[in-house]
Amino acid sequence: MVRRPASLPAAVLALALPVLLAGCVGAPEPVRRPVRTSTNWQVPAAPESRMCLAGLSRTYANFTPLPDQYYGAGCSAVGAVRLASLRSDSGMLQLSNLGPVTCPLANTLSGWARFGVDRAARAILGSPLMRIETMGSYACRNVAGSSRLSAHASANAVDVSGFVLADGRRITVLRDWDSPDPQVRAFLATIRGSACKRFGTVLSPDYNAAHHDHFHLEVGGGRPFCR
């Protein structure tokens, strides 16, 4: 008596069918997922934009490139990224409340955080930096008291309000600019001086009352200004 082979269960056939078809038409190419991209983002055409993103990658910042946005009234976020964290000499630097920033601003902020703020915190206060607190970046608005668009309206500025150290101390511009502790005052003065060497415009409590609680850090613009 000739025995017929038992029929394969339908579930087994369903699992085997894609493999059998692949053997006939060739195995599909593996899906390559883009790194650090958002849904609508494309590789920028401008060489300077590609160079900026490559430079930001070399700092080991954790970031996501964003699609260009034009909001009207002259406001935009073009060539911007979203920063999740930065790198210090020995670890990750957290960021709070930071919105879109242009790639040049992100690169400049990365260098200042590592070589300016973290190293000053270690040298002057005896503890590494853990987090930079901000009051935001992009905002479609004018410079206070004028009809001129702020650098915030093009995501080219960030307002930094405080710093958290690894030992738990929290240093804020509002509370500690005139601190009775000379080391804290020296730390804030030192990192402002470091910012002035990197950013195009730096405004602090010494500039006016509108900046009593933060450092305004801006890239681009015309003649450098630090106060």
C-alpha cells in the first residue's frame, strides 16, 4: 500500500510561503533605517548644512534633524535640530526645556557646555556639570521694545537660566548672579566670558533688567556683542 505524505498544516504553509517565494525571486534587501532623522527630514542639499550636521555628530551630541519650518511673519526654523543631550569630557549633559535650534547654534552650545561650563564647574566648584536648564529657544517674537525680529524667531538663540551639578547643587542666574559665595560668582562670570568667545551675542544681568534671570546666547548677526 502506497502512503501519501500527510498534508502540512495551514499555519506551517503560511510561514513557509514567503521563504519559498524568496528562493524564487531573490531575497529582499534589508531595510536600512536612517539615523537621527525625523519623518519629513531629508539630507540637506547645501554642503555647509551637511558639514554642520557631521560636526555636531562628532561632538557625540544626541540630536534629531528637523524638517525646515516657515511660520510666517518672518519666523522660521531652517536647518534646525532637536537636542536631547550633549557630551562632557566624561559623560552625558542633560538639557531642559530646549526647543528647536539651528545646527550652528547646537554646535556652539555643545562646545560651550563641554569646554566652558563643565570644566569651569569642575575647576571652580569642584563638581562636574550634569544638566543645563534653559528657558527655551525658538519663539516668534521681536526684540523687546523694538520692531526687529529676535534671533529666537529663527531658532538662532537660546536662553540659559541654570546649571545642576553632579553633587546636587543648582546654580541659577536669577539667584546666584550676586551670590554671597565668591566661588559661585566666579563660576557664572567665567562661563559668561567663555560664552562671549563662542557666541555672537551674549546678554546677561549686566545688560538690562530683561536678562536678570538668564543668559541670552545667540549665533550669527553682525558685530559680536557681550554684556
